[in-house]
Amino acid sequence: MKTLTVALKENGYDIYLGKGILEKFKSLCEKKSLPKRMCFVIDENVFRIHKKYLQTFLIDEKNDLVYKFPSGEKSKSLKQISELHKIMLENKLGRDTLIVAVGGGVTGDAVGFAASIFMRGIPVVHIPTTLLAAVDSSIGGKTGINFNNTKNIIGSFHQPKFVLIDTTFFSSLPEKEITCGLGEIIKNAFLTGQTFYDEANAAIPLFYQKDFSKTENLIANSINVKAEVVSNDERETGLRKILNFGHTFAHAFESELKFKIKHGEAVVAGIICALYLSHEKGFISEQQLEKFLYLPKQIPIPTSLKKLDKEKLYQVMLSDKKNRDGKIKFVLLKNIGEILLDVEAEKVKVFNSFERMFKSI
Ligand SMILES: NC(=O)c1ccc[n+]([C@@H]2O[C@H](COP(=O)([O-])OP(=O)(O)OC[C@H]3O[C@@H](n4cnc5c(N)ncnc54)[C@H](O)[C@@H]3O)[C@@H](O)[C@H]2O)c1
């Protein structure tokens, strides 16, 4: 088992990573003197697929409160939060209760939020079961729900007591969910350095073969990138911008495809565009471009991207709340591990980047 740390001024916590480590959950809780009363909120698909494993190592359905959380983005809603709070009240849960969120980013975000406002905040532990939740959403304490068609507009910062990542859960992930996690992993590889980048290049097929024993290092490296950025910028004041590499483009793709593309797939396409734009701007050579494109191009992304209208995409990027002064600020690349923030670009270069990405998929 690997132990990683999110070092914060207050309330720092550990992330445990390994295969079959669910059995360590209870002893970790004891070691950290966490409440003995537990409420497990488990993604309904995870419960269905891994019922036996969960019953053997995590839950005691006779004594613990187990709530099967409806899967899907629609569950990040006030309605779902009040439903959960109602059940918590009916079962007389209080500050002496530990909430354990078991599932992907949807479960983690919603349950983290529910825990953060119940009785002004009760403790939570995350057990992420998707690759994306493991490397991204379960780290950093950001919780949230959607409201009035706006994603993550209501939320809070609520750091977990610890995060336990048992790669056993990943064996049942569909290919698309693997891609979603890989989007963030390859982004982190570009942000970090040559070794991580080379490791990522070699490991992509292993993820799709679900050989997670050989990918553990890479998952740990990726977690460390997010953990480090979060440690230095807990309340998202600026440094976290680096994590937006590929995301300015990605948000436009998601919006124009009416969210019929997964976020991670949009991130991969966004990284490809960011690399083309870095080349258009003269930050990287033709030779570097070819070399760098090899990593994202190993990951399958939907060809529906090709039909998108460049002008509409551009307008979506302009209207992003981060671009209030009417200029799009890109996160671009100079080299592996050398990131440029707040870069502006001529419209024609942005259009060329879209065009080159469309042609390449
Ligand atoms: N808080 C943050 O910092 C942060 C960061 C990134 C993303 N997010 C949020 O995360 C959410 C996306 O998370 P996600 O991609 O994990 O989606 P998700 O939670 O919807 O999970 C994707 C699908 O996989 C299923 N699933 C989960 N674990 C499984 C397993 N082990 N085997 C088989 N199926 C499984 C779920 O039931 C669901 O159908 C979005 O709402 C996004 O806004 C939050």
C-alpha cells in the first residue's frame, strides 16, 4: 500500500492507494480515532457490481446505515442532497457519525457537500471507485452540486479525513471511464516532467488492459501532482490555473456537444488543441509537436468533435467566466514540465488549432 499526503495548513490528510486495501478501512478509522458510527453512501452501480466485496470488507448492513446513491450527474442536485439529509435525520445521525462516500466524482462531490453542511459539517472519507475520482475529484476538498443548469455552482471546501483508493474497483470500469481518468493523468504528465511523461506514454495500453498493478506508480504520481497544487493553493486563488491545461478548449467542446461527450474525452481533445496552439504560437517546434502529440493520440476520442463549428466554440470560450475582459487566457506548453499561464492568442491561430485537431482524429 502506498501512502500519499495532502499537506495543508490545517486538516491535511493521507491518501492510501493499493489493490485490495479495502480491508484496511476499519483499522485506518480506528488509528485516526474517527467516529465508530458510519453512514456509507454508495453509488448504486458500484453497490450492484461489488456487493460481495463491500459486504466482506466494508459494510455491515445490519449495523451500518447504507444508502445506495443514484448514479449520474443528475444526482448532483439539491433534491438529492435533501433526500440524503432526510435519511440522515431519520436515522439520528449527528457529529458522531462518519460519512463514507463510495463511488465516482458524482457521489464524492454530492456526498462531500451533504456532509459539509449537515450540522455545519460532519467528517467524511472518500473511497473513489473511478479512475477520474481517484486522480482528481477526491483530492482537494472541493464539493459541489449543479443548480439551474450550471455545473458545480453550489458547493463548499470540505477536506476528507482520508482517501482510500482500492484499484480492485477499477476492474469493472467501462473503457470510457478509463479514458476520463487518463485525460487528467496525461495532463499531469505534461505538467510535471520527462520521467512521468515517459511512464505515461508506456502505460496507456496497460490501463485499457486493466492491468492496474503496473499502473499504480503512475496513478500515485498523478495524485501527487494534484495534492501538491492543492497544498499550495487550497482555496483556488491562482496556482491551480496550471491544472486547466487543455481545459479551456475542453469546456467549449462539452458545451457545444451538449455534454454528450465525457469530460475526460473533451480534456484529451483539449490537450491536442493546446499542443497545436503552443506550436502556432511558436513555443514548441514541429519536432516537439509530433513527439508530444503521441501521448494524447493513444487515447480514443469521439469523432463527433469534427462536426463542431469553430466560431461557436470560440464564442463559448470567450463567454467563460475566467475571460471576463473579453480575452481568452490559454494554458500552453513550452516543454514537458514548462507551462505558460494566461497566454492570449490570435483568433486565426485558435481556429487553426481546432482545424488541425479535427483532421487528426
Ligand atoms: N471536486 C472536484 O475537484 C472535481 C474534479 C473533477 C471532476 N469532478 C466531478 O466529477 C464528476 C465526474 O466523475 P466521474 O467521472 O467519476 O463520474 P461518475 O461518478 O458519474 O461515474 C461514472 C459512471 O461510472 C459508474 N461507476 C463508478 N465506479 C464504477 C466502477 N468501479 N465500476 C463500474 N462503474 C462504475 C457510475 O455509476 C457512473 O455511471 C463530475 O460531476 C465532475 O464535475 C469534481
